[in-house]
Amino acid sequence: MRFDPFDIGYDRDPAAMWRRLLAEGPGVGFDPDLGLWIIAGYDNVRDVLGDGRRFSNATTLTPVAPLSGAALAQLAGVQWTPGIVSADPPRHAGLRSVLRSVVPGTAELVRDRWLPLLLLRAGQVAEELGEQGSVDLVDQVSRRLPLLVMLDVLGLPAEDATMIGHWTASTAELLWGRPTAAEQLAGLYRLLEFRDYCRALIRVRLTTPRPAPGVLGDLLAYRAGREARLAVEQAASLLLDLLLAGSAFTTAALGHALEHALADPRRWSRVAGDAHLRATLIEESLRFSPAVDGWLRLALSDTTVGGVTIPAGSRCLVLLGSAGHDETVYTDPQIFDPGRARLSRHLAFGYGPHQCPAAALARLQLDTALAVLALRLPALRLSADHVRRFRPSVAVRAHTAMPAVTVGSRCPVTHGGEVR
């Protein structure tokens, strides 16, 4: 099976590649250039993601590109505590239980706790956009807004946003991109800086007399001074994972949702006042173009998927994006249709034990951003020169830029910020 996630064709239209893989056979095969087993198709993807006994998550944060000698030397002797993204049972179940205790899991609880914060941040971003004629919705909205929200949610200082944004972008490139040897080394230095920042922040918060704010404060309160309950290194790894996922993944998802919402001016004109349209548009965007369209697993034993045997020790790239374009599940999957039935079947947030624990927060972020931007900037339009391009990656499908115009689009009425 041939699959090149760094090809310019895949960069512009990954769905075409997913549909080709599904049309060619069982959706399972080995790509010698990547050194990965490729797994495509709804049933195959769900089978692998849902089975923690046959497939390990341990190498999810191991770089896809072979590391240079200098990078390997830099890593020598570095001790790394797995966070929730790369942990396997029983450690994963314990970390997930910790997160469940501090992160609300239902839409209602998430809305009650964080909607005012999301409205405030989205309103600030919309206000800034309305003062400009031309904007880049990636740089000024989809990268910036989720990161600011995640810092607020965690209780971290907003002035750290630029630094953390550089760290998360560099980490994503190191893990799932194709960096040069020099870029690998620089990326590793930044990743270690990122980890040290998380460690130091937790140690400072632990010695501060007053309770720490946000989810990080809740996490430390859960710890209750007991290292056996949650070690400092585990807390640091959880914090890093939350920052990486909460910024990089939601950044990509918001970029896709904005592009789909703005693709039709009539659709954009309805987004602010139609909560049902926003909900279905977001779900269809997650199906059609998920933020994470590939994820890594390691086969723990010789195992059969889609009638094909994958040898023990094989690293696998599970194409979540292909699941949303499987014609056995979705009629005309190449058509973006917010009105299609059974939208919630998509696998954009994963499946099984590693399904995203913050999916409700991600959905609320997307809904709030679309509602506030459409309300405050009703004439916002994509620029005529907008061309869809993504950052090269085997995992995260994020736009590089999205030029738009806002001239004359600012809503002249002051609103109370209520999202209906």
C-alpha cells in the first residue's frame, strides 16, 4: 500500500487519498517508505482504536521521521513519564480517572463552567478582527483563540501564550512532521524546555499558599499532597498533553469549521442565530475533515485487521480521516452536508479507551467561536485568493493560512454575548 502524507496532493485534498485507499482493497497494508502499516476504513479504524489489548499507544509520541545521530544523542539519558496520550493500561486508566475528576465530561457541565470565559475570549478576538480590513483567520483566530482558552481553563498566565504556542507547534512538527536533522535537534530542545516549564510551574504552584486557579489547581487539589496518588512528573506530563491537545488539535478543528462555515455566504448568515445549524455544521466538519486524521499505534502481537495479518512490533498509522469518508457508512462522503443523518457516528475524537476526554469542551469552543464571529462579523468572507493548504503531518491536519476580508462586516449593535 502506498501512502504519502507529505505529498502536495495529499496536502491539498487528503480526502481523495483516503477514498483511493478504500477503493483499492481491504484498507490495510504496509508502506515501506514510511515504515508504517496503514489502516483505513471505518470498521478497521474502530477495531484498532477500541482494542488496547492488541494495540499499544506507547509510540504515539515517538517521532515518525527517523531521528538523526545528534537528536538521538540529545535524547540519551532523558527520562520521560508517559502522559495520558501515550500511556497504556493500567497507567492510562488511572490518569483518565484523574482527568475525569477535574474536567467536566458533559456538555451541560462544560457550558455551566466555561461558557462565560469562552464568550469573553471570542468577543475579544472578534473585536480585534472588526478593526481590520484583511485578516488571516488561522493566525488571528484558529491558532490564537484555542490557546488563550486553554490557558484560561488550566489557570495559566495569558502572557505565556506566545511561548507555549511555539512549543506546541514545534512539538507537533517534531513528532508527526518531516523535520530536517537541524530542525529535529531544535525541536527536541524546545520539547525539553516545554517539559521543564510544566514541571517548574507545578512545583511553584505546590509551594504557593493560596489555591491554584483553574483545572491545574483542581489537579493539584486532587493530588492532596500525596505523591502516590499523582506524582509531580505525572502531573507535568498531563499538563503538557493538555496544552498540546487543547491548542494544536482544537486549532486545526476550528480552522476546518471556519472554512466550511464561510464556504457559503448564505450559511454564514445563518450561523449566528441557528444553534442547530452550528451543531450539525460542526459535526459534519469533524467527519469531513477531522483535526486529527491519523494516529499511531503499535501492534503488540500478530493480529488480523480487515483480513490482513499485521506482525507483532509493527507501528501502525490509523487513518481516522478515512473513517469519515467510508462509503459503507456515509452516502456521498465527498459532499459536505450538515443535513446528513447520523452525524455523531464520526470518529474524530477517537474511539474506545483513548477517546478524547475533553470532547465536550472542544465542541463548545467551536460552537462559541462560530456564533460570536458570525454575530459580530456578519459580512466576513474568505479572500478570493484563499487556497487550502495544510501543515505536512501524519497526524494533525491544520491550515497554514486562511486569508479573509472584514471590511464593512462589523455588526453595529452591541450584544450581550448570549449564544442561543
